[in-house]
Amino acid sequence: MPKSFKILIGLFVLLLLFIFYLEANSPEPLDWTPSYQREAKIPLGTKVFFDQLKESDFKYEINERPLFELFSKKEKPLKTLFLANNYIPTQGAELDSLLQWVEKGNTLFMATSTAPALLDTLGIKISGLVLNDRIEYKPLLSLVNQNFDIGSEKIFNRNQSYFPYIKEIDTSETIILGQFRPEGDSLSDHKQLNFIKVAFGEGEFFVHTMPEVFSNHFLLTQDNERYTSEIMRYFDSSQPLTWDAYYKTGRDVIDSPLHYLLNNESLKITYYLLIISLLIFIIFEGKRKQKAIKIVEPIQNKSYEYVRTIADMYLDKSNHKKIAMLKIDLFLAQIRQNYHLSTQEIDQLFIKNLALKSGQTEEEIVNTFKYIERINTLESISKKDLILLEEYLNPYQ
């Protein structure tokens, strides 16, 4: 091997090692998946907010069950339920139980832009603010109540093509609590609702269209925690707060069947017994106890091939009459074998049975056998006659 070639190989290996080194030491890109899980440290997780909740005066509990099960428990009444996720799929009986629970005097805080069934029930329509003069923008958030001091407007410091806002409300039951506008606009341009309170029976709904205000990214940006803290002042800290951990996009879901098998004592024992039984079978029964039986092919009928070979020989001599007779004999043999009909006598019963089995009409069968009879009476036939005979016989092959 030439020395120059060895040098090239060495340089190539060094280049690969350098690329691997850069890849291993490069910082991981930020994961902007909307998790809202209390232990998630990613930008759109809620670990910072949940840690602050634990240190606050709120008495809280964590719910990891569907709402239908949560409302059916009898230990103690709930007062405030906190839902924060990009999507809350309540519907059917679960939605009915939720509405009944709020109607009795409880509070639901819902930070989401997508909860179709519940929002429709409250007469709320959500849309996304898209600007014609720019592709992306950042929202500046504010609260309407002057007693809630957040200082200047708070920014969600990440560009997006649109942010959800409340397009329609039931003004008779709704109080406006907050709004936002795109960064760079005047105080009046594009200002949209994003935080409201809706009275419902003896209880109330709080709806915020941006669950991002409870995320790690928002709370760790400048002094944005003032905005979130003021929102929490709407809740009575003397009442218990239930943190929903079930309706979370980032919720840990175990979808491995093996996990359930190994966590159930009876199923685990059965699983191990099955594996042991399979191993015993492989060891003691895996070998064949007799020699393989030789496959004997059945004797094949070569008469058709023989007739076709003879027909090809006659074709070289242009003896159309003999070829036609062979084709007729082959045709009758096929009728006997395929349709199990005797060809000794071509009568009306034979024609009727052949029509039922072959799918041809009785008229077509009669015409075929008339032409065969004509061929039999002629001493010689032309190539055209042979071709026509073939056309009569083809539908039965």
C-alpha cells in the first residue's frame, strides 16, 4: 500500500473522530414540546410554577385520575381545580359531571386554548391572532383590574405565527380580566382578550388562553412571575386547590404490556412459567423423532402436452384438417375432465348441462357443435376455417 494512501486513510479517520467529538460536545437544542408537567424542566414545563405553589400558602393536592373519577370520590369536597395544558379533551359524561361540580359553587381555572366541548358550553369562541404585516410576533400581556399591579406589560419571549385569543363571549355572565397585544403595536392596536371569568350557577370558570404563562420559560423571563402571581390572587388561598396532573401532554404514560405483566404478581408468575415451559419444550421436544418423509410427486397427465406437440408438427405441414381434428379431440377431452360430462351423445340434456357448468349460453354451445360437425364433414379446410374453430373452442379452455 502506498504511503500517501495510508496518510489519506489516517486523515479521514481523524476527521471522523473530530466530527464525533463536536457532535458529542454540542449543546442539545431546546425542547419546546408543550408538556406542562409539574416535574418537567423544559421551557414549556411547569416545574418552576409548581415549586412556587408548594412554597405558597395554598393547600393543594395532585389529581392523576380522569375528572369523572375525581368528582365521584366522597372523602372531601373540592373547591378549586387547576387545569393547565394546550388541550383539555372533556366531553360527554365527564363534561356533564364537571359542569355540575362548578354549578354547586366550586371554581375551575382552565389555562388552555383548546377545550372545544367545554368552551362551546360557556359560549366562548377561541381564535388565533394572525398579523398581515409580519410572520411572527411576541405578545405583551396585561391585567385589566388596576388593583392587580404587575408593573409594565409582560412579554412571552418567543416568536410565534399566532397566539390564541377569545373572540366571542357571553357578556351577561363574563368579566374581562386580561388581554394582550403584539409587541411593537400601539396600546390600542390588536388588543385581544385572553383572560376572563364566567359565572356558572353558584360557581365560576376562569379561562386563560395561554397556558404558557405558567411555564418555566415565562416565569424565568425578567419579572414575569409578577403576572402569574397576580393571577393566582383570584383564588382563595384558604380553600384547597387541586392540581390536575392527568390532562397533561407530557404526562408519563406507560404503554408497554410487559410493564403491566411484571407489576402484577399473578401475571408475572404466569409469564415466567410460560418462558420456562418454552425452554423445556425447545430442549426436549425441539428435535424431530423421525426422518423426514420424502415427498412423492403424483404422476402427471402428459396427454395434453402430447396432443399439443403433435398439433405443432402438423402445423408445419399446413395440414389444417388434422390439426382441427386434434383440437376437437382435445376440446372433448377437456369437457370430460373439467365438467365431468360424457361426450358420447351430444343431445339437448348435454347442451343444457354444459351451459350450466361452463357459463356459456345454450345457443353458443349449439353453434360450436354445429361448426364441429361441419369440420367433420369436410375433407379439407382452410386456415381461415381453423382460426374460426379456435375462436369457437377458446371460451371452454
